[in-house]
Amino acid sequence: MRYSKGYKYQLKTDYTHPRPIFTVISALVELPFIQVDLCGIMTIRAGYAWDGASGPTVDCESSMTPSLVHDAGYQLGRSGYYAGFEKSARKWWDDEFYQMLCDRDFNLGRAYLYHKAVRHFAARAFDSKPKAIIEAY
């Protein structure tokens, strides 16, 4: 059996983000669970796994979609999609996360703190390698 640690949730239906994402080049992106079309529309496929909002947070309905989209955007960064534009792309994804929280009537004070936390602490998550695959017998 092969698995990865660190995921709490798994998407059961495809999710298409309604706004075009930050793109560097007009190129089709085809990762196993993330697709981006030539217009910058990102679709996250059923089966995608993510960990919700990271840090000392409590996951709630209004933070689930923003955390999903933010994690997928960071995965694009880890996959090298933003080579040479990492700082700009990471800022865009952090700002999109904040905007999505606000769009969902998330508490504005908490949204501000979440945004500050990802800006301050999440650089390593954008630049890190994908999670290790562990073999179990």
C-alpha cells in the first residue's frame, strides 16, 4: 500500500474556481488532480486531498473552499508552474484565499489573521517538495 501523510479531506466532486487564476504563460496545465485551461480557469478534480486551513485554526464550512483552492494553487507552485514568478504567484494565492474568505461572510478579523499567517509562515509550503510517498506492508 502507498499513501501520504498530512491530508484530512478528499474532494468528492470536481470544483471549478469561478475566477481566472494567476498565470505566467497561456498554457494548459494537466496535473493528476488540477487542470488549468488556456483562459486561466482552474478545475480541481474529485479525489484531490488537502488539509484544510493550516495552523492553529478550526476548519468550518466557510473556510473549506478557500483552503482547497489555496492548497491547489500552492501545489501549482511546488510543481514548478510559476518558475521565476514564485513571489508574485504566492502573494496572489494568499490574497485570493483572503478574498474568498471575505466573499463567504467569514469573520473579517479572522480572515485578516489567516491572511497575515499565510503571508508570514507559508513560503516553505509553496516552495517545498511534494509530500513523500510512504510504503506500508
